[in-house]
Amino acid sequence: MLKATHEQINERAQRLLKILIDRYIRDGQPVGSRTLSKESDLDLSPATIRNVMADLEEMGLIFSPHTSAGRIPTVRGYRVFVDSLLQVKQLSNDEESLLRRMFRNDAISFDNQRLFEKASNLLSEVTHLTSVIMLPRRKTQALRHVEFLSLSKQRVLAILVINEHEVQNRIIHTSRAYSSTELEHAANYLNAAFAGKDIHRVRQDLVGEMRKARQDLDNLMETALEMADKTFTNQEEDKPDFVVAGQTHLMDIAELSTNIDKLRHLFSAFNQKCDILHLLDQAINAQGIQIFIGEESGYEVFDDCSVITSPYKVDGSVIGVLGVIGPTRMAYERVIPIVDLTAKLLSSALK
């Protein structure tokens, strides 16, 4: 089978390929030469169109499912279509105004977590697809120095110096009262052992050391362990890495809803997160709109799906990515500008 690029396909074949894909996206049925003859406005006989279709099939851009006389696009055909033949539609004034108004209201009414959830729901509602928003990556917080001051009623004030000059104060509740000397020794130990390390690893590393030397546990280590346990526990570690909305929209798509195992695997991927996060990682390291079509994602579970993503930014730096997941037979010309605008509006709202 020959590999084809946009430049290798003549203008007549490009026009017929575009008509075929547009029609298939709209109707979801294989497209025959008679339909192409009616819609192409080209003075071509059905035999000539069949020959062009045969050439496109040889190039790996279309194929005949089962014994049908009509053709449907392959992943490679969709790629040529998206990269070279697609005419992205501008959003109507009403659609754009609706998105802007909802974001403006939500940015005022909600904290960031609620804003991400609302944005994901909104993106799913507007596109009728499943939406995914990768939450901002937690920046590295290197411990520079820690001090503990005893307060009343078994409370301790932990003073953390993070990165270069950031200071955080945390009041922690302990299982017993600690003397100033005990707290000083615990701070000295933590500063000597963990200065310069990510604070989210301090507790994990210290617990690991304790397990290795459990028989040598003494009061100093016990105090240090409790201080580290209460001070360095990541309060946000139970938060999800992304928010997702509209999974049930996939059940409305004919080519997916007829394959229960495929849907089960897709929902499992949402729950297990690994495949989606890897895709979003790829998108966050790229610039602008990214489109993964079918097997291009590298994950079998997405072989019948397309993923369209766009990064969102704060102060010019990419901090996350959002996107939609739907069938390869999706209305790319409409979905792409919606994803793009949603990313820009989320960026603006986060400021």
C-alpha cells in the first residue's frame, strides 16, 4: 500500500476525498461513487470516479467496510483531510457570546477547582463529546529550612522556607505536647537530612528510612516523624489529575455504542487515567491545537476515537491542557474552534 501526502494527490482526487469525508462525518454511512458524482459538481462519469476511488484506496486513504460498495476514510485519510483539506468554521456570534458570558460568570463565582469542573462540563455540553481538562501541574517545592514553635493545646507552628524566598506557616495538631528542645532537635534533623529536596517527598523518604531502621527508633526520630507526617503531608494529593465530563456522550455514537467492550475499555481508561494523562502530556509539550486521530494516539483503546486538545496558560506559560474525545467521525471544523476558544477563555479566567 502506498503512503500518500496532500501534495501527491491531484486536485480532482482531493476534492472527491473531501466530499467523501464530509458526507461520511455527516451521515455515518459508506459513500458510493453515485453520491460523489451528484455532489462533486465535476463533469466526471461514475466509472472515472470509481477509478479515482480505487487510487485513493490504494494510497490507504479510504477503504470499503465489509462488502459495501461505498467507502469510508481511514485514519490516514482523516489526517490528510484535517491537515490539508479542512475548512475550520468560525463560531457564530451567539456561540462565542454564550461561552464568554458563562466563563465570565463562573470565574467570579467559583474557585479554580470548580472553574475547571464547570469548564469541562461546558465544553462537553457545547460539543456533545467527552471533555477532559488536565489540572495544572504542581510546581516543585524545594525545602530550604523548617522551624517548629510550640503553641498551646498540643499545637505546633511549622515555618517552612520553600524554594528561594517563599515562606509558609502551618499550624499542626500533634498527638502530645512537645518541648521546645524536642522541636528544635526535630527541625535540625529535618534540615540536615532533607534541605533542598521536594517537600512532597520528605514524608515518604523519612517513612522509608524509619522502616529500614525500625529497631533503632528513638525519641528524636519519633518526634521528627510526627512533625514530618503533619507538616509535609500533601493536602492536595487526593485531588484528581484531570476532570472529565460527558462520558455518556460516547454512548450516543453509533460506531462506539454497538461495541460494548470498546465502551467498557474507554470508561476504564477514564478511570485508570494513565492513557489519557500520557496523551495530555504529549499535548502539553506541543504548541497550539493538537489532533490525535485513531491509532495515532498509540493506545488501542482510542483506535476508534479522535482527541483534540489545546493548552491553557497563565502569564504566558502553559500550565495545563484541555480537550475533547469523540469518534474519528467528528465535526472537526466545528469542534476545533470551540476547543481553542475554551482554552483561551480558561486562561483568561485563571488570571
